[in-house]
Amino acid sequence: MSLRTVLGDVVLRGTAAVAGTFSSGPIANAGQAGTVQVLVAISAVGGSTQTLNVKLQSAPDAATWTDIPGAASTQLTAVGGTSFNAAVADSYVQAVATVGGTGSPTVTYRVAVLVMS
């Protein structure tokens, strides 16, 4: 049995990110993402209530992105973290983070991925 190639990087960083949706764009060369492990960490929050949702999307062409079923974090509302993984069938994969809440929410976070071909 041979070892699989693994790529890793922080693909999204939000420093006091306000409400909105942020995407990483393609996080691996075409066809390299067989399995993706996502690690999400929040280091600071602000506002009355704040939420962070992270998910993976895939595309056959790096343009037509669709959600990967079951490839999403639990909703985070405080300092802490979570992780999830997914199998990717399309050629491209990206991470998407959505900050929401009320009272001018801000979230400082990082999304790191390990991509295994």
C-alpha cells in the first residue's frame, strides 16, 4: 500500500469578518481532491449574536459550484472549532464561509483544509 499525496493550507481567513459569504475559490488542482478534511476555528466574536457556517462545494469546471451533500460544519456561535470531511467526485472543490447574526456580528476565524488525492 502506498501513501496518498496530501496538500494542506489555510484557505479562508476572516479577521473581524462582518456578515456575508466568503469563498476560497478552487483549493486543489483539477482532479486532485478525492477526500477533503476541513478544520474550522473561531478565535474571537463580536455583536449581539453571531454565527459561522462553513461548507464545501464542488464543480466540474471551476465555475458551476454546487454544495456537496453532508459536507458542512455545525453552526458555530462562539470561540471554538469543529471539523468535517467529504468525498469529492468533481474536479474542483472550494470552501465557503457564511457569517451571520444580529447586532453588527463579527467573527475572526480560519478554515484549513487537508486535500487527499
